[in-house]
Amino acid sequence: SSKAASLHWTGERAVSVLLLGLLPAAYLCPGPAVDYSLAAALTLHGHWGLGQVITDYVHGDMPNKVANVGLYVLSGLTFAGLCHFNYQDVGICKAVAMLWSL
């Protein structure tokens, strides 16, 4: 429905604005809260973006279902991997800072 599409569009814009705020926050006050917020926001942003690619380029009922299942698996693994990285390793903020210091 058009209301659901409007809410989805609003959600996409909210996540994009959230990412714009999280990037300076990651630099200015890195920590677990920012790391996990980045993990969630980046995963959701990527999930929605790849979902649009599937909508635009995958045609047919069965290929569309397979692509969407693959997208959910990929998104779940991405979020789990980022959370694992935040918990077991240095975290996203510190890792980016380490890359910039090279």
C-alpha cells in the first residue's frame, strides 16, 4: 500500500540521517554504543539498498524469492559479523581509526 511505502521511504531517510550523525560520533566519542549503532544502521542501510537492486533487476517469482532469502541471510550474517567484531575485537570505530593512522 502507499502508506507502507511512505513509511518505508521515511525509515530509509531516517537511517541515512542517523548515519550522517553516527560518522562524526564515531570519531569524536568512539565506544561500544556507537559501534553497535553503526553495525545496525550500516546493515539496515545496505539491506534496503540491495533490496532495491533485487526489485529492479531480478525478475520472475522464483528468482525473486531466492534472491530475497539470500539477501536476508547476507544481512543477518553481516550484522552478526559486525557484532562479533565489536565484541571480540577492537570495534568498528577503533578499526577505522587504526586504518586512518596507517
